[in-house]
Amino acid sequence: KDLKELYVIVGTSNKLREAFDSLLNRIIANRKENLFLIKQRDELMPLLMNGQVSVNYHLANKNNVVNTLFRAKLLTLYKIGLNMSENLKLWDIIDSFVSGDWGNEEESPEAPCCVSCIRGADIVPICNSDFDNIPIRYISNRSFTTHCLQEGDIIIEKSGGSPTQSTGRVVYVSKELLAAKHDIVCSNFCVAFRVKPEWNSFYIYYYLRNVYNAGVFFNF
């Protein structure tokens, strides 16, 4: 709930009022800063993706489009850990792959584990925080152990494209998705991967989404 929808009982004591006002002012200031950072992130992310700006530990150029203070905050937020000017391949940052399993429609002794299975058709709704239509499937105990996804995993669609829509759409396995659906796998038409610890998977997700939106995957 938004704070403005909540009722708050305020006593008549001046000290209590002062303490409450101080707390409220800090909440308002934090909220304004969060909105500012979100706006800055959304404006700067495309520039980071195409190399127009970079984020590094030196933070030396004060005339850069990103001011020194915000570059420090951005570095903290994304924990990039490496200079973005380095030429790295996607393979260099991937720690492991997790293959998909479509499983069975009904529970059976061979497939007793209930999971939510993410298909290519679920990618856009999930990106819009709509988790309602992800199908329920049943998989084996072994598959449950090796195929279940965790927070920070990135699912990428590997087949099912068309002349007007390439494959390569991505979706991020978020805390909210796991809270809503618990045990999650991807279908056989997708594959998931985990990035190495020094990389922020949410940053990589945004990078791949930007690459997809630019139409790069039509070349593959």
C-alpha cells in the first residue's frame, strides 16, 4: 500500500510531532531520490548499452553526461565490477546454463513435482508483472533438482520466431515472480542461464533486452 492511503495517529506532544515530522520528511526525501534514480537509470541504460557512456571505478571525467555522484551510485546499484569498455563476449560472463523441461500435463509417479513452466508466450506478460497464465506442469524428481530456476536467472527464447519477430526474447526470474509461482522451470523452447558472481544479472537482462529491441537477433 502507498503511505498516503494509511491513517496515522499523531499525538498532541510537540516532541512527538517533531519526531514524526522528521521521519516523514526523510521518507519523502527518500522517495524523491528513488524516483530520480529510476528516471536517471531509464535514461542512461540505453547510453550504457550502446557505449555512449561508461561506468568505471575511476569516475574521473566530471564533464561526462553522468555526474560523478550518480556514477558512483550507479556503480553501487549495478555492481558491475568490470570496466564496460572491455571487449567481452556473452560467453565470458555466463556461469552455467539450465535447460528447459515441458514436463507432463498431469501428475504421475514418474512426474510428481508441480512447477510453473515459462514459455515464449509468457515472456511479455511476465515483463509486465502479469504472472496469471503461466501453465502448471509436472516433472520428475531428477528434473526438479536440476531444472528449477532461482532469483537472478535469465530465460531466453531459443526457437519459435517469425519473419516479423525474432527469437531471443528474454525474461528475468525476479523475487516477485518466485514469490507468486514458487517452483519455476522454462519450457524446451527456452533456455536459462546464470551469470558469474561478479556480474549483476539484472544489468545483463536489460542489456539483452536492449539488443533484442534493436533487432540484432534477426541476424542469428
